[in-house]
Amino acid sequence: MAKIKKIELLIVDLKPKVKRTDAIQSFDSQQTPMVLITDADGFTGTGYSYTIGQGGEAIMSLLKETLVPRLIGADADSIEKIWRDLLFSTHATSVGAITSLALAAIDTALWDLKARRANLPLYKLAGGAKDSVPLYTTEGGWLHIPVEDLVADAVNAKAAGFSGSKIKIGKRHLAEDRERLKAVREAVGDDYDIMVDANQGFSLSESIRRAAMLEQFDIGWFEEPMPADDVAAHAHLAKHTSVPVAVGESLYSISQFKDYLHAGAASIVQVDVARIGGITPWLKVAHMAEAYNVSVCPHFLMELHVSLVCAVPNTPWLEYIPQLDDITEEQMTVEQGVAEPSSLPGIGIHWDKNEIDQRRMKPFDFVLTG
């Protein structure tokens, strides 16, 4: 039994390298809570989650005051038991983003620790379905970007071997979105995937209207067209368009995904390992989607998701948005638009401890030993 002997908490604030805008928001910062768990044998696992903008302080408070004190002395290998015990301890605040993001940092650290103890990379420990995954890029498709720059980024991505590009939509007039997509499609040809993302910006009627326009350009999927808590509206939309409907980044429990899949309201599941509460529930959602013959294309966190999408079979793409370059020593391995998971033990992220020390928000540092 590998008993937990020490937990360290810290948080860093990462500024996006490029301007990121969509139909409802602009990203000015990315607060990144981190959890380091050490067992009695001296192995340490590192986990993390994130917020777009603010909210990291609330996650740190939940970790420090409620969750971390329950870990000392626990068997680090009993990941399922720990996850469920911690979830129950927060039943008054579940289901919700803050609770899920806090649980994810702990759960990911435990999986990293387990993989290091087993001397296995995460993608093999969690299933080992494949050794690589094609990439599509979002970094050149933000809503503020002019048409000519959208085109240039998509053309360059295709030349680099990427499988597709995602374009943000949600301009005031449908004609503006049409102009942007038409220009990209004409530039890249028919043998390149284009996805679109509305970031929950439309009503049902407007989603149906825009979907009819999207069909003209053979769009790969229509992402988050409406508020994510409206399963019925997404099911209605799915019946009125040939464009696959993608949801998941704003869902925070296994049961929410179950409702979408049962209703036929999602053709693409975009489960986010941080927002679902960690690797443990992420794998459950991925396997549940497989049972429905639905693909999983996770949101964000490519440095961690690359190992998870290679652990399961129903994962045709990985989203390319660099997040951790400033605090890692090595970047994710990419060759001709295809990503490969790390073959080293653990979750495969090479942390730069010096950079983390320089960027950590020191008032939130916390260490608990026992």
C-alpha cells in the first residue's frame, strides 16, 4: 500500500500567447491550480486544472480547506475510492465547475503517481489503444481574426499536415459568418475539415438557421450552438441538420453526458478532463460514448488529453491549443500534424520547476504532511 504522506498546492497564472475571442468572451488569463502528491515510497505525482479568466482562488480554497486534508494516509492506488469519497464530501457543491476543477487536479496527480510507480506512460496504463492522433487547430480561428488571416492560418495548417481547422462563429449577421467560412473552404479545398464553434451563443431558432448555412460548406461539426444545459434543444437541432452537433466542454458530470447520449443530442463528445473532474470520470465518459458509437474529441488541455485520446479507440482528433509552453521543458511531440503521447512514465508533461516557482502566486502556496 502506497500511503499518501505529503500534498503541496500552488497556482500559476498563464497569459495566452495570442488573443483569444469567441462569441461570448475574451481570454485574458488562465489560472492553473496544481497539486503535488507524494507517497510513503517517495514517488510524486503532479496534477492540474485551469480556469479561463478568474476563479482559481475558489478552487484553491476548496482544495485546501475541504479536499486535501482527507488525503493524508489514504492508499494512493485506490483512485476510484478516493475520487468517490471526495465527490461525496462535496455533495453540497456538486455538480459544478469549481468542485470538478478541484477534483480534477487531485485525480490527475494520483494517475500521474500511479503511472510513475508502475513505470508506464499514462496512455498505456489507461488503455493503450493507439500511438498517435491527428490534430486540428483552433489557434488561428478566433472570432476577431480578419478573413484573410483565417485563410492564411488554415492554408498553413493544412501544409503542416493538420487534419482541420476550427473557426469561431457568432458574428452579428449570418452573412459575416458565411463570408468567413466560404473564404476558408475555397482556400483549403474539399479534403480538409472545417469545424465551427458558437460557444453557446445562439438560441434554438438561430442555431437551426445557422446550421442550414453550415451545410453549404461541409462543416465537420457545430460546437456548443446553445447553452449546454439545454439537452432538449440540442436534440431538436440534431434532428434538423446534417451537421454533427458537438458538446461537452461545459458539462461537469458523467450523468450530464449520459443524458446527451441517450437523447441523441450529441454526435461529438468534447469531454474536458479538468471540467469533468479528472481522468477517472473522463475515461468513463469516453467508454460510454464508445457504447453509443460516438466520437470523443476533447476540449483544450492538449498536453494531457494527448495521452487520454491515445488510451481509447473512439478519438479521431485532438484540439491544438498550446497551454503549458511557459512552464514545461519540452512541448508535446508533433510530426506532420500528428501528435504522439509521451512514452515516459506518468502523464507525460515535463514541468519546468524553475518557471513554475517564478510564476506561482505565492500567497496560495500550501503544504500538508502527515
